[in-house]
Amino acid sequence: MSSLDRKRDKSKPFTLTPSTQRKTSAEIVNEARQSLRTLRTQRPFTPRENHRQLFGNSSTRALHEGRPPSAFSLHSRNFDSPESRPGSGNRLSPLNHKPRLPVGPDEEPVIPKTLPRPPSNPLELREGGGWTGGRARILRAGSLTTLPPVSRPREMRETVNPDSSPEQKELLARGRDRRPPRTEFPGGPEKDQISPPRPALRRTSSESRIRGPPICVVSSNAPAKQSASARKELNPGDKAGCQVELEDTLVWDSDIAPLLLKLECVAAGGAEDSVDSLCDVCNRLHGALAERGMLGRHCKRRAGLLRALFRLIDFNSAQLNLHLVKLCLALSVSGNNLLNICKLMFKISRSESNDTFFHNNSIIDSLLCVLHSEDVSVSGEALLYCVGTLKFLSGNSSLARLLLVKDCMGVASQLIKKLHPVSQPCHSQLTMAGHILVQLTATLRNLADLSDSRPLFINHGILSELCLVLHYHHGDQDICTNIARIFSKLSSYRECSLALAQTPACYDLFILLLSKHQRKQDMVVRLLFILGNLASRSEEAREQLYQTPQCVEVLLELYHTYQERREAPTTLAQTRDPTKGPHKPPTPRDQARDSGAGGQDVLVKLVRVLANMSIHSAVGPALAASTPCVQLLLDTLELGCLPENEELLVNVAATINNLSYYKGSSSVVRARQLPIAQMLLKLLLSSSMEAVLEATRVYGNLSQSRDVRDFIMQHQVHLFVLTLLDSKSPDVCFSACGVLINLALDPLSRTTLTQEGAATKLADCLRDFGPVDWQLGGLVCQTLWNLLEVGGAKRESPQTLDDQERGALLDILSLYLDEREALQWNPSDDMRDFHRACWELEFLPVAQRLRSRIQSETT
């Protein structure tokens, strides 16, 4: 409060009454320093999980039978054959028509009308002739481009199985009679027109899987006319396709087949090789496939390739298996194979000793690609194990930084958005979505420790997405606890705190969670820490939090619940005393009371929320007028003891100090100021300087009441306050002056203070702290002004200062009133303007008046 705002007579004493106008930054800082202050506290400790598993021992899913397992065995036999078509998961609708029954013995079979057979390929016929020799040679060469017409041999058509029933014989005879006339080719019987196919060359099992299909070769003995006709039949697109196929076959045989053959030999036990060399072969294989564009589902030999890779999994090497996982993901496996590949990757990541393999491999890119591309409804379990792998990797600081570089935050944001539709209450994938979100929020919790991640949380809109997750899964304790841990880490920083405060409906969600999960202490303490951070930085946040429905009611209910927990250990000790009969087993309520040291940390964070909210000009008077709120604070102050409850008692004292700032007639604090002053004695006389400082601040506000001033003098509290002037802390001296300036208003108190040497101590304080803290210097001058006051017709106190002390004080004031001398002690360049403003507004006016008064009394 600036001295320029007081507009008093020169003889009127100074009082620490709040000003309604705040025009300068110096006045704002001074006002907050004297009365209202926000509180800080330590962030709740987040323990690290000792074992890498999907759901820890503290998870609500730990005892559920239907949860996905963290430990399992995988072998090559667990993978599906690449040729097998994976089930779509959709049932086909039944057919509408009824099937035909077999024809009875007396019924006429219905023979479909046979269409006339088209003529054969004109390239293979001559006018009036049969098959050409060139065509026969093409067939003998094994060409697959044109197949000969297939007709059953005459023996098969005419012969009836002797074991057939009479009905089948009769039916066959009828069908023979109704057979359409067969076209006979000129030039001989039909069986002479087709040359018997040559038997195919046999290959080994490995070669049959690795080598490509035979290339179409046309015999060089074919007539030129036939070749020309065949060339006319092929269009340019077919020629280009054949050329590409030929090139792919050559590349496969020269580059890929030898590598794959080597891997198959190792899988079959036919060769031994080191893991490093096999990993090198996998890398070369991946590079060759990528160079020719054969990755994904474009490779025609993908089935044999995957079979060979699956067999190598039984080699049981984490390093090799990670290369196999990368290859299989690059080949776009799906269905059960995708699930098993993700399980294999998850299994490898469970061991911290394998983290180096992930760091030296590009498998993280493949992992993030799966999360980006796969559908939650189709591959939900596979995504679960992928995100579980990310959770383990993010626990490693170097891998966590690598995840940020590879845009893990962006992928996580997209995955959260994909999970919103399946998080509806009636969706079949709701349970799986919850499992995935537990792993994903745990991953984000680990990444939130990195300073580089904080802008990414804001830029990708993850804060608002997590609030939407809380809306859908507010009943899931695992998800809510993880998100509370994320927000508790991020809200400690200004930019994230402001971004979270601007998120719609975040306050409603936090109050809902506090109401729904009151017994979940690790979640409650973090939610309260978040609310305290939001209310410490924004006036708008304080108002929105207070206006949230049921906010104050939920906070006070929590206060009452955890206040009982602090009393629980004593009660339980009495029930277990053997002298009082057989001890009863503890109930779940008793166990809850024993946990977390009686919930003291919850009370510390909760009281901080109340203190920060009370700074708002509309919220503070309402809380000060709330009897339940003030009574809970007084109960804590009365029952607490130092040093066990130091932080809690300091926060309670700071909250009472903020509430005592409001002097309305409905204020419960003002009505109970004497009991409060008595309770504060144990803080003032403690060995904790923080407790002493907070108690002194409360006395500074309460001492504006005559009853409290009399209490202070009667209990000799003023002696302890005077000793605080010898402190080396400017804040402690500032608080002590706040009490003394009010005590000096009463003539009797003024006399007592003068006899105790208050003026000398104040002059020393001005000399020591004036140049570095002009706010404190101005307050010291105001206190000296009050001590020099005259009560009644004659001076009721002895001379405040002797001639030597008066001369020394005048020298100090004259020195500090010189602008050039006073402002040469600038603490830093960035505080120069503020330092000058404090000197001009807080010190200069009152120091000039004090010097003039002392000089006039001297003359």
C-alpha cells in the first residue's frame, strides 16, 4: 500500500489498512506482501514401478481374471500360415434359398442346357488341319500362358463303376442319351490332338519356396508367322508387366533368395551362425526388399518369406527377434500374426537389458507406424501390447528423448482421438480401450518429465484430449490416476498451467473425480495439487473453481474425511491395547485411516487450495464467512504439533492470514480472533522460522483489533516480535514491523515498546535493509512515526530517541533521501524500474515527513 494513498494529517499515525486502489506494480506487490499470498508446496512423489508389466500391483486390474497377460511364451507354431486367410470377425447372413434335394429314382433329372462350345484359339488351328507342330512344342515347353481345352477321356465318360447302384446306372444312361453332339476335329481322333504334358522338374522344399515361378519361354523352332501373331496379341501394358516380372525374378534370385536361404538353413538346424551375422542378414534382406518396393503386401513371394522368418523366432534371441519383428511389420502382417509380433516385441521390452537394442534399431518407427495405421476395433489387443512397449521404453530417459524426436506425442494424440468413439458406454471395445488408455497415459506420464515435451503437450492439444478421456472413463481409477500424475507434473509450469486452466470443463471433471474417488488417496492428493497450481496463477481460475457446482462442499467433505484419518492412529492404538480385552481385526475403514500417514499430505494440498482461492475478492469473503471452513482450520491448528505437522500448520496459518484480510461483519475469523491468537503462540515460539513468519503475519492482521493488541501485550508476545527485528531476513523484519506499527497505536503499548528499545532496533533495520528493500524501509519509517506519537496532553512515554540516536537516524534519512545515493544499490538491471518505483512511492514520502518531524522536535 502506497503512502500517497493515505492523505492523512502529519500528526495522524500510520495503520496497515488495505487500500481499495492498486495503481502501480509496487502497490500490488506491497499489498500481497502485507496480506494475501499464494502458497507453494512440493509435488507429490511418483514412485517408479519396480517391474515392467502391463498392470502393476497397485492397479485395479491386477486381480481381474480377464485382463491381458504380461507373461507368455511365443514359438513359431503360434503363428498362422501366411497363405491362410485371416478371419474377418464378421458372420455372414444365412442364405435365403433352400438347397435342392437329390433326385429320386423315379424322377427325371434336370440337365442344364449345354451351350455350344466355342472354337479353339485361331492361332492354334489351321484351315482344314489339326494341331500344329509349333503349338505342340509350346505345350511341351511348359508354357502357362495358354492352357489346352480339357475334356474327359472316352473311357471315363463311357465307363460305369460296377459298384454303382441301379439308380445311378440308370441316371447315367439317361444323361448319356441326352448328351449334345460332340465336335470332332479333323485330322484324327481327339486323343491324338493333345500331346501329353511333360512331367515338371522336382525341386527341394527350400528351393520351391524361395525360387520364383518358371518364366514363359517360347520355343525358337516355332514358325515366324506364329510368333508374329502372338506378338500382335500382347498389348504394350502386358509387355511392360512381363518385363517388370522378369526383373523382379532376377533380383529375387540374385539378391534375396541367397539371404533367405541362409536364414532357412539356420532355422532348420543345417548351419550355425552368430546372432550378429544373422541380424546383418536381416538388415540386408530388409534393404533389398525396400529397394525393389517388395515390402508390405506387394511381394508375390511374401508367404514363403514370412514362413522363413517365423521359424527363426525359435532361435530365442532378443536381438535377432527384434530384427524379425521389424521385417514382419514391414511386410504388413495382420490378424493373429500381427498380435503375436506385437507380443514378441512387448516380451523383449520387458527386460531393461534389451533397451539398447531398441536404441540401435529403427523398430520404434515401425512401432509408431502400427499405432498410427491400425484400427482399434480390429487390432485392439495388438495395439495394447504396442503401447505397453512404449510405456516400458519411455521409462528410459535416453529412449524417451528418442520417442519425442520420432513424434511419439503426435501419434499418441491421434491414438487418443481414435479411442474416443470406442469409449462409449455401450461399445463392445470399451474394456480394450480402457486397457490401452492405461498404457498410453502411463507413457505420457513418463514423457511429461522431459522439459522438451511440455510445448508438445500444448501444441498437439493433448491436455484437452486427456480431459475428454476423463469424461469417458471417470470411473476407471487407473486411467484417472495416470492423468492426474500427468497434470500434476505439467501444472507446475506456468505455460502448461495456463493452458490447462483454459480447457473447458476441467474444473467440473476435477471436482467430480474428488467426489467419486475420495478414498483413492494417491489420486486425490494430485488433483488437489493441480487445483492449487491453477488457483495460484490466475484470478480467473480462482473464480471458475469457486463457481464450479459443489466445489466448496466437496473440498470441505474431503477436509473432514482426512482430518479424521489424522486422529485414527491414536484411536487404533487404544483398540489394540491388550489391557482392554481381545483386539478386534481392523476394518477396511481402519486400514484406510492407517494408510498415508493419516492423509496429512492430502490436507496440506487441500488447505493450499483454500488459501489460493481466498485471494479472489469475491471468494475470500465467502470463505471467511463459512463456519465449517474456519472451524476445520482451527481444529487442525489446535490438534497439530511441531515439527511433525510443520507444513500443514504453516499452510493453515497462511490461509487464516488470507481470510483475516477481509473485515466484513460476517467474517468468522474476525469473530474468533482471540482464540486464533492464542493458538498461534505455539507457532510463534517454535524453532521453525517458516512457522514463526506465518504466525507473525497473522498477528499483523489481527493486531488491528484492540482486544488482540491487549492479548499480545499481556502475554509478552511483543518481546518476541522485537527480537525478530534482529533477523537477517527482510521478510521476517517486514512482518515484525506489521505487528509493531499496530501496537504503537496505543499509548501504554507505545511506552512499553520505547522502554524495550524498539526505536533503536528499527533504526538499525532501516540502515541494514533500506537500500535493498525500499518497501521495508518505508514500513520502518511508518513504525517510527507511530512510536514518536504523543498521547494526551503530555508525553506519556520517555523520550523515544536520545540525541545521539536522533542524529544517527537523521543522517540515515538524509542519505537515503538523496536519489543519487539511494538508487546506486540496484539489485539487478531487470529490477531497476521496480526498485525506483518502490523508492519513489513507498519510501520517499514517509521518510521526508519523518525527517521533518524529527528536525522540528529537535529545534
